[in-house]
Amino acid sequence: MVELRARWGDLVPGAARLADELIARYVERNRRAYRDHYLDIVLTALDSLIQLSTDPTSVRLAAWFHRAVHEPGGTPVDDAEASAQLAERLLPQYAVPPIRIAEVARLIRLTGRLAAPPPDSYAPPRRDANGDVLLDAVNAILGSDPSRYVVHTAEVRRDATDRRAALEQRYDEVRELLDGHLYRTQLARQRLGPIARLNLETELAGLDSELPAPWRGWQQAALSATATFTAIASAVAAVAASGASWQIPTAQDEAGWPPVALAIVAFFSAPVLFRCARRASQTARLIAGGVVAVAVTGLLIAWAQTPRTSAVVGVGLRVPLMISALLLLLVAGTAGLTATLLRTRTARYLPTRNLGQQLAWLAAPVAVALVLLLIVQPLSRNYVLSSNERVDGPAREAGKSSPSVLDGNVAWVSKSVAGSGAEEAIGTRYGIAIPRPSGVVEMLDAATGVLRWRYSRSDSDEKPVITATGNGEYVLAQFADVGYLLLDANTGRRKAAWPGRSRDHFIQQAQPLLTGERSGKLHGVDPDGHERWTYEPGGCTDVGAISTAETVVAFISHTCTDEPDQMAALDAQSGKKLWTKTSSDTYRRPVVVAGLVVVAEPGGDSDVPVALTAIEPSTGDIRWRWPVPKAWACRTLLNAAGKYLIVVDCPGPSTLENRKTVVTAIDANTGQTAWQTLAPISPRMKVTVTADGRVVSLGQGSTGCVATVINRAGFRQVALPTGIVCGRDPRAIGNLVLTSGSDTVIALR
């Protein structure tokens, strides 16, 4: 009190009693906030700023009076108004001029709105030197010693009647103060600004821990995390792009530095954007905007330089990866720029990380990783697949072929299919598919041989491997360096693309579609590449399989152990194991006939089986066993033709002198021989079997190419027209027999 009394001095001559009354108000027993030490801090700060005022006396009187009236729980506006009225009532008693009393009252009322962000003192709408000095002195408590400031804030909270409401109000006030200029005068900013901001930030952190607001600041944290991790994802995509080519085939002058440069820019952008997102300065906004500008410029350049696809030029994987990397960098820069603007609009300071902020930082990298795996990677692959494919050909209805009667005439001859022949043709419900070099699949009309559609890829220069699936509705084509593509057999449009890992699979059978993996696993796969199930018999195994409509029979051979070979049956839809059996040796040449799986029992080191065994696939029971004559010595070909199993062999030693072939039809329902025909032709000639059980082969006759037909009725030979290449294998699709010409496919009538 003595020190405060000394500060009054002769501020108002003859007003010692007024000074005592004011001091008594600040130290009265029922006052819990804004006590004498608070007034001492205000007056001390005022001494260092008073030279900036135009009416020092009025400013000092306003400082003494501004909290002379204080009701517990009262608002600053109420206190300021009551204190101003007190000054207006007391000062006239001490001969203070009315004009000064009015100025004092005005200044006191200004102190009621301290929490509002002050105007920028560099460009004020109206200069108020007295008000600036007084308000800076009153706000000097913000820049006091931290221990003194903690005591002051504790007193203010204790003084409030509703603690929770007071905490929430104070939280908003502190955020507003931190978001603006704490002091009006440059002198106060220099002397008090740094410690005041530190005190307020410490107070805000304490308030944040006391208030139940676990999600506060999550938007800012989410933007910061998005900017950081998306920039890292951009660098990852750019690194992946460096290992790919811009176009296919790769141009000799193709530059390899752009993806490397982009990866470097994106990598260093991550920490830069992290810092920018946590600031609200003009520099931070310029840097984040610069990242956005780089990304936009790169996108425009990449788009302009994208190769124009043709039959010989395709788009490489680098194109979508570079575009994806630039888009990710654009998202990162935009997130960083938005974060700087959000900080400007809300608060420059975010309290200690709470639950919301922590979850935002955890969710951001997970979201970015999912974007890379589920969006960027599939879109890049689909972009390359779509950009490099084309379907040509007239849109015509599929015709129905007539069975080949093999009378020596030709039904039709296709246009040139250079590099392909009839032996590679497959039958579908909508025609005959032919694979061609340079990544081409053609569909020929089965009735006329006219081209229905041509599917080609500019990113593959090898002949695809094709097979029919989906009951002839689709063509599954394996393209080198691309994977398996599912084509609609009617239109040639791509329906699905298997993932890249499918290149480690090989087709076991296409009805239903099965694939075997080199790691010893068996997969049940739908036509679109979706795996229904996986069967893993164990390590060191080779797995083969064949399937009926309902059951898959797997043949398991142990390669590095002495365990016996096995057979296992799986449900074709679910992969559930139905039964397992041990076999003394590996069964060979499985074929499905009339719902049964027929296998050849090996006969030691010879290729000739001991017997043919029919197995019920659902139970594993043996339905019948057909002994192979011991005299037979050739390769014993097995083919299904309706309800018959057609067996082709030679009835004697496999020597050059042996010029006979025996064809046997076995009824699959009974295991009995239905018919057998012996023909005087070489057993080494390759044959094909039609759906009605005819065995057809080609050979060189005295006058040209001759077709040999063996069936129930016997044996006959038919001279064929010129142009058919006898050295190439025939192909039966249903009852239509195809042969090869010079770069053509020929259907026999």
C-alpha cells in the first residue's frame, strides 16, 4: 500500500483522501481478483509508456480508476462502466476540470473490451495515443513474470461464479488475443510482446487440458498430416515411375531425369509443407502456393507430352505414375496452403495435441496409403490397359458353322493370319479365336471365316496364349508383360484384367477356370480373376488339377520327400476338401468324360499305361477300369467325345515299320468298348478328335495332302485341295475341322 500511495504523488493536488479510497478498493477483503499487485503492474508499465500519450494525467487517472469497481463474477464491460461512473462522481470533488473528467471516463470505458483483437497500429483508422498507452499498460499483465501471470489468471478464475463458462470464455479471449496484435504501441510490442505471447500460449494449453474438447484442432492437424504424407506418397509414385518407360517401345532419346527430379522435389516438399502448415505467415503461404504452381505446371507438361497411341506405339506405365505423383503433390500443396489460411482465420497457436489431432495424424498416412493401393495403382494399371488396346472389325452377328463331312472340299478360307495357324485356334459360342503375333487376337465367324473383331495391344509384341472360358462366353488371353485379359467373345471388349501377380500362374483348365501357382498352391479363380479359394497341400509339392462342373480333382506329387503321391477332391465353388487318397504312382493324362475323371495308370518307365481308370470325382470311388493291351506301345492319346472316351494308340511296337493306328471308343458310363477300328496309317501322325468321335489326321499322299478319317464305320482317306499345309496339325472345334494354309485358316466342308 505504501508503494502504491507513493505512486499517486501529486497526481491530483489535495487528493490524498481520493488516493487512499482508491487503494482501499483494490485491497478490500472481498476482492479476489484485480488486487493491488495487479494495479502495481499496470502503473509500472504506464511509467515506461506515458511519454507516448498526449494527456499523461488523464491516462494515469484512468489507470487508477479502471478497476476501482469490481464485482465478483462481473464482466470487464460492467466493471469499466461502474468505474467510469465512479470517476465522474468523485473527480469533480477535487476540482478536476470537466474536460479531463470526460477523457478519464472515456479511457476507462475502453478497458472493458480488452479481449477484442486491437486494430493494426501501423495503419489505424484513427490515432488515439491516450487510449493506446492506457490499454497497453492494462495489458501489461500479459507480459508480466510467468509466475505472477499464473497467480493473476488463477485469481480471475476463482473470482468467476460459473467456472466452466468462465473457462470457455477465457479460452475464446486468449485465442482472439493470440490471433491479433497484443499491444497497440511499438514500444510495448518490443518490451512486452514476446513474454506476453508465451504466457498466453501457456495459459491456452492449460485451458485446453481443462476443457472437455478432445477434438479441438483436428482440422489443422489433418491438413498438416495430409500435406506431409501426400508429398511423401508423391515421391514414392515418382520413384516408381523412374523404373517404367514413357512410351512402348521405349524411345532412344527418352529422358530418365524427370521422375527423379520430381521425386526429389516431392521428398523435400514434405518437411517444408509440414512447417508451412503450422504457420500463418505470408512466406508460408507463398511456399505452399509455389508447390501448387510446380504441380500444376508439371501436370500441363505431362499432359502435353503424353504419347499418342497407335498400332505400334503405346503408353508406358510412367505416364500415369507421373501424373499421379503430380496430382498427389498438388493435393499436398493445396492442403498446406489451406492450413496456412485456416490458421489465419482461427488462431496461430494450437494447443498440445489432443485425441482429435492424434487421430488425424494417424488417419492421414493410412488414408494416403489406401489411396496409393486402392486408387493410384488400379487407375494407373487401367489407364495403361485402356490406352494401349483397340478393338476393330465390323459389327456383325455370329454365324453357326456346319459340321465338316470331310468330302475333300473347303468350307471357307480366312484372310491372312500371318504367324498363326489352325492348331492355335479355340472355339467359342461366337466364333473361332486365333492368336497372332504382335499382341493380337482375332475372332473369325465360324460359318464364313470372316473377321468379326480384332483385339490388339500396342504394348505387347508377342503372340498371346488364349483359352476359352465361361462356357464359351469369354476368351482368356495371356499377354506378355501385361497379364491375363478377359475378352467378351461376342464383341472383343475387355471385361476384366487379372492383377499383375497372375503372371506367376499358369492355366490348368478353363472350365471352371483353375490356375496352379509355382509355389505349390492351387487356386479356384472366376473368369474375372477373382479367387474363389486357395488350396495349399504343403511344401515341396507339384500340383496338377482337372475339374468337372462341381468337383476339382487335384494330383499332388511330393518332390523332396519320400511321401507317396496323393489325389484330393475339392468343391469347385468353395474349395472345401471332399476326400484324399494315396496312390502308388502319379496318375497321368486326366480327362473328364461324362462327369467322370479318367486317368492313365502308369506302367513303369514306359509311356504306355497299364490301364485306364474312371474315378467318381465327388466320392473318389473307381467306377471302372479298362486294361490297356500289353501289345500297345505308343503314346495312348485320350480324348472326350460326348459319352465316349476316344483312345488312340498303335497295336504293336512303336517303330518306323509300324504303320497301323488303333482307335477305341469306350462308353464312359459302363467302361465297355463301344467300337474299335484299326487303320493302316502311321501312329506318329498328330490327330484331332471331333465332338462326334471322328479321329482326323493329315498326311502327304501321292497327289497332295490327304485327310484320314477313322470312326465307327471304319477308315477312309480324302484328297484335299491344294493350299493346305499337311505338315501342320488339324484342329477340331466341335464337329468343324480346321487346317492351315499359307498364313490362313481353312475350314473343311
